[in-house]
Amino acid sequence: MGAAQRVTASPGLIGSFSPSTGLDLAGLANPGDGLVCHLDGRLDNAGELGGDLATAYRRWGPALLERMRGDFALVVWDLSRREGLLARDQLGVRPLFFAEVAGRLLFASELRDLLELLPSTPGPDPAGMAHWIALSTRPGTGTLYAGVERLGSGEMLRFGAGGVRRTRYWQPRFREPLELPPGEWGERVREGLRVAVRRRLDPERGTGVLLSGGLDSASIAAVGADALSACSGTFPEHPQADEAELIDELRGALGLGGMVAEVRPGGLVASVFEHTAAWRAPLLGWGDFWTLPLLRAAAERGVGTVLGGDGGDEVFAPRAYALADALREGRPGRVLGLARRLPGSGPHVGRRREAAMIARLALAGAMPPRPAGWWLPWSDDDAPAYLTRSTRRQLRRSDDLDAWKRLDGPRWWAFAAHGLSAGIEATGVFEHQRRRAAMAGLEAHHPMLDLDLVELSLRQPPAQTLDPRFSRPVLREAMAGLLPDSVRLRPQKALFESLIAASMRGPDGAAVREILCGPDAEVGAYVDRKRMEGVLFRPPAAGREDDFRWMWQVWRLLTAEVWLRSLNSGNGIPEPKTGLSTPRLEIRPA
């Protein structure tokens, strides 16, 4: 199978619809025969659909969407019938934002483009802000802008004389697990990943992979090594984050060239300002201060597309809620047996921790789904202590902790299927990585989140996904003979919190404190500022939080504050008087 056929639109989909005037699409040429199909993204199976999209749509109508494979946002407009639709791919990899204003549907595949269509910039959405600051993922398809929504994965908006109607055209459906002979599951996964990588190779320019010493990115590199170059970061001052030796071993074993960035703390807060100004949205991930310069250097060397290992944890995760299904079947012995096969379990765990795992996965997992917004006194115990009462109230009202249980299938399958079809998209990781790549002049793609590979993974027998030694045993089996065992069988991951915390406390420490602790900090509408300062910035209180949680709490507050300031700044976001540190990295060929 060759590389995917790409059907792209630049600058993406931007337009509006009203029953009186019809569709107004930026850059729309004369529709000719009256049917417009405009796609932003990439289509894997254009040849299988029998020609161009307009021809395929005439044949199948809206049922065409279920047959499409790729990452796409699509608009269809039938001029003769004066009706059309907007749709987003099944896993929500390609974005599509919309708002309804004065009887008009406004839409764009980039949030910043939609904001330009609105009569004024909306204010912050209270529930969106609550979840952002509380380090949680907001259920549903709201955004941080009040009144602006994302079209959900596998959803479409149909519009015409009768108005606008939102429906799902695709959702995961349970199919019985595949019972295969020993070794065949590994072969199927290996081939599925190989096809997924091949579909995402750049047919015109080079393709790179963001390669760490972890299993997921290494697996992508292994199945596509003959067509990929590797972009990696090393962190010599932070041993917990540095995977230089493993990366070198991988490059040697797979014959990978590419580029390496040697990174030291600096430039972290500057990346927040750059991203927020460019995209009118807060920065989700903290690695842009070194990844973006590395990607820009790769683009200068001819790379046009970058692949990442995102999604591997979810696609090949242990199906731990098999414990709930065993309990619902009245098999307590199987519950205990499965619990002792979970990653990290074993005699060293202790009975108390084992009981806690069984209570969470078996007892709570087997309970019927609670309504959205249902709140229990302990359900927000993990939320930061400095949230205001109104912010906590927004968290409780907007949460939907049991949405996954409403899928029709066993609990082990429902949790995995919901996470893959809605959960990853809701985190914003697709938007973040697409924007970062675009700032470097690249496209970003996610081979692990290929729909065919996802559907295959959902048919893994749940017991095969459980191994007390490590997670993702099926993927590790698939990579036997392709990856060095030092990577393939490595149980732990690199820990980056020391690098980010060192930036926040070191070269960017003064800027972080000035931004968040000043008397005019706008996050004060959502947090008790005095309590926040006491928890995060006043020794020895800051040391009471572990570095990982401290890092994420400060990061979310920082990115929220810079974004809130951007809403009221017409001439650029005011930077702190203490100044911003600059990146400290050396980029060289591998």
C-alpha cells in the first residue's frame, strides 16, 4: 500500500451558513454542477471511494462519512437542494470549531479563524477555565471561549432550510475479541502499525519522527525506519529526563539519521507567550521551548511531516476494567486473579493497595453510570486546594465521570473505546501538536491513532493486555526482533518534571512569580490568590507538593493567566518586567 492521497485546503475551512443566504465558504470557487465537497486534512482511501469526493457523495450521501479514513474536516453543500453538512473524522484528529450567532452558523477548522468571524471576542467559559486550572479534562465539546464549541469526533452538523441539526455518524461498536494463535496478535499489530506509518509519510518532502527512548515513538521508528529521520532531545543536566544512551542505541539499531537538540533550562515562559499570541489559545504542553526550535531546524533540512507516538498508552493500555466485568458476572476469584496481573501488581504491592485497586476497578467500575453533573463529596479531592468555591462548583456541575459506561459493551471495552474515540481528543493534544508543527512549517500526524489500528486494538482479549511486569505487552510482543530489548522491555518512562521545575524555579522563576502573584493577576477570578501563593510559592510550602504536581499546577495557572491577559490586549500580550529567559539548546545532526 502506498502513501495516503492528500486532499487539503489552505488555510482550512472558514465559512458560515444561514437559511436565508445559504453557504458562504472562504475561497470557494464556482460550484459548477452545484455540489461542493471541500476537505481539510488527509484522506487514506480516496481511491477506494471511487474517484473524487463529490462523485462519492452523490453515490452514498452522508453515509459516505462512515467509509472515509483519514484525518479530516469536511463541508458539503448541495446548491440545488440548499442543504449541506459539516463533519469531523471519527477520532477527532482534525479540528472543527463553530458558533451560532444571530441565526448564522459560523465555522472554521482553526479556532483563531473562527474568532475573526465573530462580532466580538467571547469571554472565558467558566467551566472550561475550571477544568483547565484544576488539571482535568472537561467532558463534552466546549472550549475556553464562551459560546464556542468543537464538533465532536465522529459528529456532523446538517444544515438547510430547517436550520442546523447535530448528530453522530460514527461511534465505536463492540465486537467480540479475536482469539488468535500465539504470536499472531503481535504480527497483526506490527503490520497494522506499519500500514499506519506508511499512510502518513510525506509524498513530497521528508518525514521525521519525534524519537525518545520510549516504546511508542521507538515502535513507529522501527516499522518506518527506511523512510524516516529522527528528531530527539537530550537533557544532560537532568538524568531522570535524559534518554541519550537509549536514543543512540535506537539510532544505531535502526539506521536513523536526523537531528538532536541538547537542552538546558531556559525559554519556557517565552514559549507560552509565542503560542498564545499566534493561536489565541493557551499552550497545553510544556515541551515547545525545545521541540519547536528542533522542528524548525528539521524543516530547514527538508522535513515536511513529523510523526509522534501519542496514543500508544491508550491504544495498547491494560484493559483493567475487566475486573468490573468479572464482578458483574459473579466471579470473585477471577477478579482477584486479574488484579494480580495488572502492571505493577505482585506480592510487593501489599493487601491494602490491592484492595484499593479492586475497589476502584471492580466495585466502582461495575456500578451503573451516574448522571452527568452527579457529585460525591470526595469526587474533587484531587482538585487544587486554592480553587474558589465557584470554580469548584463549575467542576462539579460540568463533570461526567461515568460517560464511558454508557457505551454498549463490556466495561473493559467501554472504557478503552471512550478514551480512544473521545478522551484523547478532549485533552487538546491534537490541537497542540498540529499548532506546534504549523509554527515550524510542518504537518503533524499520529500513526498510533489510525482508525484501523484502533479498531484492531479494541478486539484484543482483555487478559492479553495484562502483565504485572509492564504495560502494553501486545505492542512489546509486536516489536520483538525490531527494537533492542533495552527499549522494548523497559518498564519505566522518563520523568521530565525536574527539567520543567528547574526552568520555573530558575531562569524563569522571577517571571512566573511576577505573572501569577501580581495584584492584577486575572486568575484571581478562579483561585484564592493568597492560598495559591502559600501552596505554590512560599517556602517551605512549595516543597510539600511533589515536583510533578507542582509543575502542572503552576503550568496551568501560568498558561491561563497569559491567555486571559491576551483577551484584553489589542497590541500584544504585555510581558513581565523581569523579562523572559531565552532557549538554551544546541541542535546538531545526529
